Amino acid sequence: MRQLPQPDVRGWLAFTGLPADVQAAEDATAAADYERSQTGVGVRFEYNYSAQLGRVRSFRRPATDTERHLLALLGHQVPDELDTFVHHYTQAVRHRFWPDLEED
């Protein structure tokens, strides 16, 4: 498992070689995020600041256990409650960011 060179438009959790169970969890979250972004069901879009992309239209949701695990592996101090901000850079490219961690 290796983090891809940063900055990457997908954000910090751009990896190669994830274990199959972690990849499956990430794929399921990506599909759910895409569905939310297309239907707007259960989300509220707002403009938020990503250190990498600047001001972007995004929605927030609680960080998944897999995201929390991967962020911790990258050395972040992950708080008990953490929101993931999701912006679709294109229909196929999701950018996730965590303003609470960007100053780590």
C-alpha cells in the first residue's frame, strides 16, 4: 500500500495497492458519494475551503472508519468526531478533504 505523490486532485487518500477489503470499502464509499452528489438526497451543498483546491462546492458527511484508519496511517491525529468534505472535481474524480486536519 502506497500513497500516491501529493498533491493529488483526489486528496490525501489517493493510494495504490490497498488491501482488498479496504479497497472494497473505499469503492463503496465512492459510489455512495457519487449517488449523493447526483441526487442531493441527504446532503446539503455548501462552499468550503480545501487547502489544495481553494473554495469548492461540497457536502459533508461523517468520516468512515476506513477514512479514519487511512488518515491515521498517514500520521494524522484523528479526533473522535471528524467530517469528510466531498467535492466532485469531475463526475469521475472525487476530492475529499478534512479542514480539521489540514493544519496537522
